[in-house]
Amino acid sequence: MKYIKLGNSDLRVSRMCLGCMGFGDPKNGQHSWTLNEELSRTVIKYALEKGINFFDTAIGYQSGTSEQYVGRAVKDFSKRDDVVIATKFLPRTAEEINAGISGQKHIERQLNKSLENLGLDYVDLYIYHMWDYNTPVYDIMDGLNNTVKEGKVRYIGISNCFAYQLAKLNALAEKEGFAKFVSIQGHHNLIFREEEREMIKLCQEDNIAMTPYSALAGGRLSRLPGESTKRFKEDSYAKFKYDKTSDADGVIIKRVAELAQKHNTSMTVISLAWLLTKVTAPIVGATAVKQIDGINEAADFKLSDGEIVYLEECYVPHQLVGVMAQNTKAASNDKHVWSVGNQEI
């Protein structure tokens, strides 16, 4: 496994991050395909043995049980200083807003619960999971800065935002002396490349690490159609994101399979090797030990310039889906959150 510095932080992370949404009690969350604790521990232990030191979870994954499984496994199988743990917080709820819970207080409560779930005193990377249009941006940045000052968080990251939002938040942080975002976790893979419009350029110029999720498009970039897994069959959110563009995406998927056959390797290796030419550390989920081997192999695999062009040239623009589609609608009415007092930021 190779390692890299995470943006403007001092964190040294493996080129592959193990996404932990697939770990958690399947009876206690929104996904039926997740692994129980025993199976989760097996995958996490093997990932650690293979050199993966970067783990991404969230308080929203399976009602916090993903955090619990990850925390216990990491404690049993590694030293705390040898791993980088990232977790994420959710926007304020309507109940919290009605009760007058501020953005700062909300972040404090979410983080304390995540630390309890993980069994840790601090997290290495605390991520703003999705944009909260009902909370002033100053409150979000102030709340996150408080977590860093208290020593409960080493660095902060953001997920599911537009480039202009990330740029303005970091500008606000610089103006106020707050902690700045060192990473962005967006939706990016061979069949969904909309982050290349603006986000990649911003991150390159400001040395912000890109750690994209859905690196294998819910399994679509790791196997040919028909070679399905339990997750592939039951992951309704992934179907929502990709099924409408399956014809256009299928052309690229066939080329991934062609190159995999040419190099006597897996589609996973080809897909992730391409992504590594664009980003810092893809977040890749694994629900079986054997999948870790493909993830690791990709870190050392090199595509030729011609092969990269071959994989990219058939791409057609995609509409935003999921959380970012919701962001598009909300952003059109985004009039008040960029004000701090009477001053526009």
C-alpha cells in the first residue's frame, strides 16, 4: 500500500480509504445488505493487515452501529496513532431547530455521540456530511472550529457540496481564523465525472484532498451486468443514482472489462487505478475480504496515457443525482446563509 499526505493536513493516509457504510446492524438502519459485527471485524482486520490505515464512517450509517463496529475493531486490531478515522455529522433536524438548538450546539452533540460510538477521545477528520440550508454558515464553521480547539477533532472535511460553497466557507474560515476544510468527499468515478467541471481545479489550486465516495459506482465498475452481489441487488439508492444512465455508462463499463482482460486483472483494479490519477484517496466499500486484495492491487497499478483516454472518451454529461440534486434546488433559494451579521461573505 502507498501513502500520501491528506491535503493541507499532517495526516498520512493510505491511497485507499475503506468506506464503512457496509458495516452495521442490518436491523438497525436503512440498508438490508450491511455486515454484522463479526463479519465487519474480519474485513477491517484484513484491511489493516494489508496496510489500509484510513477508515470512513458516519453517525448516519446504520443508526451509529457502523461507528461502533469500526471503533471496536480498530481498538482491538491496531494502535490508535497508526490509523486515521473519519466520521461525519448530519444537518440539524426540524425538532432541533424548533427547540432552538444552535448549529454550534448541534455539532457538539453529534460529535460527542460519534466519539461515544467509536470509543475514542478524538477523530482525525470530522466531515460536514451534507449542506444544511437551515443553519447559518457562521454557526457551522464556528461549531467545527470549536471541536478543533477542544482537541476532539484534528482536521475538518466536507462532503456533498459545490465548489463555490467550499471556496466561500474556506474564505470565511480564513477571515475569522477558523479551521479550514482540508478535504472534500464528493461523488466521483468513471461513470460520474461531474466533479471535473470545477471541484478538481479548486482542489488542485488550494491543495484540498479529494476523497470521493461511490468509487466503484455501487459495484457497477467492478463487474459486468448480471454478475450481481447482495448489495447490487438490494442497494436501492445506487439504483436510483445509476439506472437512468445505464446505456451510456455501459459503454465505459465494457471498456473497463476489456482492459481488465488485457492486463489479466480485475475491473476493480482498472476502475480504481483510473480514479487514482485524479484524486488523493478514493473511499471504497468492501463487504468481503477478497475485495480488499483488489483495492490494494489498484494502488500499484498504472494505466498508460492512451488507456486513460480510452476510458474517458465515451463519457457524456450526467445530471446531478441524490444529495447533490437536492442541493441544486436548495441553492437556487440560498439567499440568507452567506451573511454574517450585516456583512456579506
